[in-house]
Amino acid sequence: MSADKSALVLELGARYVRCGISGERAPRCVTRWEAGDMLLKPLSAADWRQYLYPKLRALCFELLLVNPTRRRFVVCEDLLLPRVFRETLLSILFDVLKASAVTLVPSMLAVLYATANHTALVVDCGWAETRLLPVFKGIPLPYLYETVPAGSRNCCEQIRKELNTAQDQPMDGSKIALPVSEAMAEDILERACFAQQKDPLPNVVDAKFQAHDNNVLQVPGSLRTGAVEQLLLGDESTDGTSIVDGIVQVLKKAPLDVRAAMLENLLFVGGTAMIPGLAQRIVAEVRESLHHDNEFASATAAVDRAQLVQTYFPRNVLAWELAPS
């Protein structure tokens, strides 16, 4: 299909927007936006228009370098976006950017195209929260939809707190001159942190981290693994709920004939799922939790078969890659 006839594909996350042309192997650009934080407060259509219009215009004309007029759009979105947000988005695409057609695709369903499966428990680990949606034989089960207030933001807050309260320590003649920002904490989470497995490494070495201002940060080994633990065990920043708890709750609410299929097909997507070892550790924690749950005492074999769905694309762009065009 020629580029001029291909659809423009947008995947709207809480922290990032991924945009590109359908048929290409990867998004052309991934850019930050603040929609996730803005969704925490009620906004009018005028407020959303004031924010969305310059963002969408910049995506098309400055980043993708295409004229959106008479082009088709495919938008991968959250199932529970507010109606005012969705209506404002469509109004801008049709009335201002003159799109010929817009297809709205739930991102948690689009990711299944990346696998040979039609059944999975989709676990979307994002910036502000983790969303869970069972899909059985191609049919989503929205009455089992669950959210957990645990995501990368919680990890970044812990990284900032520990590094900013630690005493400045000289490292190669440099010191931390400025407080660790949220963006820097996110960079540390991506490049230096990982999830310990059930048999943890005895000694995790400290990491020397080159900041953008050329200062060198000393990231303790305990922080490299500890920043991720709250996603697995829960703490006050996640209201005491972890991703493991969310998965267990969904499984308990699911019909008996669906539980085994969900356990055998755990599909992790989203930027937070890219943290090394996180998905594998969550599966191990789910197994252990269910083995100690009387409700699953007769389903030991199914619990032992709990496993990840293998994907052939990065977990953070899975919805974009498989968006229909």
C-alpha cells in the first residue's frame, strides 16, 4: 500500500503518544504529553480542545510531516476515556484536520493481534495505573475489568525521594548539583532498574548514572531493585494494592471455565512491562499467591501452568504495531 493512502496511526497513552504510518515496522515518533495527568480532574470540551488541537497539529505537520487532510486515522485508546475527551478528539480530527475517516480501537484488544491467541488476560502496565481486561475467545469481558493504582510513576517517586534525601557523595570529582527531576527518575528507572526474581541476586552492584548535565549519580543497588517492589507487593503509594493483587482479584471474579485459560495466557503490555524481569516476577508471585488461596486449592495444576504470552514486538508499542489499517 502506498504511503499516501496509508492511515495515520495514533496510540494514546497516559504518558506518551506513539504515532506513525500504517504498514511501517515501527512508530515514526514517540512524544510526551500530559493527558494522563489532565484526566485526573474534570475538564470541559473547551479545555480539551485548547490542549489537543496544538498537539495533534504538531504530530501531523511537525513530527510525521504529512498533511492529514482526507487521510484515515486509526486511534488506539483506553476503553474508559471520558466522553468529552473522545468527542473533542473526533471533532478536531474531522472538523479541523479534515480526516476522511477515524477508527477508534481499544488498545487492550489491538494487542491480541500480536499473538496467535484469541484468549488472554491483558495486563496493561502504564504510567499512572495498571489495567486488566480478560479476553476469552476474542470476546472482551468488561465486567471483569480492573484497575490497580500502580505504575511507573510510583517507581519514579520512590527514586526521586531516595536520591534527593541521600547525602551528596562525590563521584569522579562530581556531585549531584540539582534535585533529581521526574524525567531523570524515569530515565534511571528505564536504564538502571530491574525486578528481582523469587531467588534474588545476593549482591546487586551500584550503578553509575550519567545525568543530562554531565553529573554522575550513584544509584544504590538496593534502589535499582527496590523501586520496582511496590508494583509487586504494594505499599501506601499504591493504596496497598499490587499488580499481583489485581490479577488475583480478576481471576477470582472470572467464571470457573475461564480461569485456567486466563492463567495460561497472561499478556503483559505497556511501558512499565518493559522493566527487565517484571513480567516474569509477577507470574511467579501470582502462582505463589494462588497456591496459598483456598479457592484455588482444587486448581493446582492450572496454577502451575500460569505463563506469559510470548510476543514478537516490544511490549510498549504492541497496540500501535497491530492496529488495523
